[in-house]
Amino acid sequence: MAIKAIIFDLDGTIAAFNLDYRMVRVEVRSFLIGIGVPPSVLVVNESIFEMLKKTEIYLKNSGKTEGAISKARENALAIAEKHEFEAAKNTRLLPGVLGGLKALKKMGLKLGLCTINSRKSTEYILQHFRIGDYFDGVVPRDNVKYVKPNIEHLEAAFKALKVKPREAMVVGDGGVDMRCAKELKAVAVGLPTGASSPKELIDSGADYLITSIAELPTIVESINKNLKALRKPEA
């Protein structure tokens, strides 16, 4: 199918990656231990979302109510949001972003965001850099129960744009973005800005590697042109 939409990650793809994830993990882990989760259950180098999954299981098995579990999750994510918002206030757009977004919209493509950031920090970045109007759908972590690499997150972005995965391109700087895209049969485009190396992105399923989103219009045109040529009946 022809490419009709592009879904972007945010940190490391649209804006510079500058969040100290290790500090976030340390603080969230300390909080969870403080409410009774055994330290042995939580690994400091795993994502806060993995920690929260384990916490939910532990608290359920300990007889905690759904309200108590929900409150623990809410408080842990509030810690992350605090750090994300501070990072958002000190970030910058990556080179080629503004020109790339303008060119893609001129091509009539739908654009979306699928980010593990909170709605608050995401909206701040979109408003601060005045790029919110370029996006037809924004899916921060607040919109889903499970974030990527769970495909629920990316599926929500496809639904927001009203496109099928095969009609979309997913652009991100991490292996999780590539794996989600490939699992749902979307075109995966890796941007090696630091989160994952070019090799890691390719090993995770990247169909293309770019150095700037300004390169995307050319790739989309090439894909759609080749599809059109394949469909053209022989004389």
C-alpha cells in the first residue's frame, strides 16, 4: 500500500534527547521500594514501565486494591513527569525537523506522534516550538495502559490517524520503535541519534536509516512511485 501517514517518536527523533533516564529510574525505584515493593523485584537498569508491571503484579498478589495499585502507578509516573518537563524546557528541535514536517504536510501526508513521554511534557514541546499544528494525532503514554514496545501504543496512533499499519511509516531512534513497526507490518525508519546504533536499528528491523527527517519526503516519494509503477498495466 502507498504511504499515507508517518508516525514519529518524540525524544531523539523530533527533539534532542536530554532526559536523564537513569536518574528517573533510580527515583521511581526508590519510591516503589518505599511503598513496600521488595528491592529484589526491581532492577535499576530496566525501564520504569517494566518496574510498574512488576509492581502491579506484586501488589495484586499482596492483596492491594485496584485503587491502591492505580495510586502507586500515578505517583511513580508523576516522578517521571517532573523530570520530563524539566528536560522539555531545555531541549531543542533536531536539525531538519521543521523543514521536513513542512514538506511532508505539503505532500498531503497525515503525521502523528507516539511517545512514552507524558502529555504535559509533549504538549510543552509542541507548543514551545510551534509544531503542534503539523500533527494530526498525538499519543503520549497517558492515552494507553501499556507503552511501546507493547504494540497497543502504536496501534493507538494508527487509530488516531485512521490509517492501516501498511499505509504508514514509523520513524524513531530506538529499537523498540523498529520492532513495533515491523510487528504491525509498517515501514520502519531508524534515526541513529544516540538511543540505538545504526546496527541496533537494523537488527531491530529498520527498513531505512536516515540522518535527518528532512530525508523522509524523498523516501516516501520513492516508495509510492515504485508502487504506482508496479500497479501500472502493461501496454
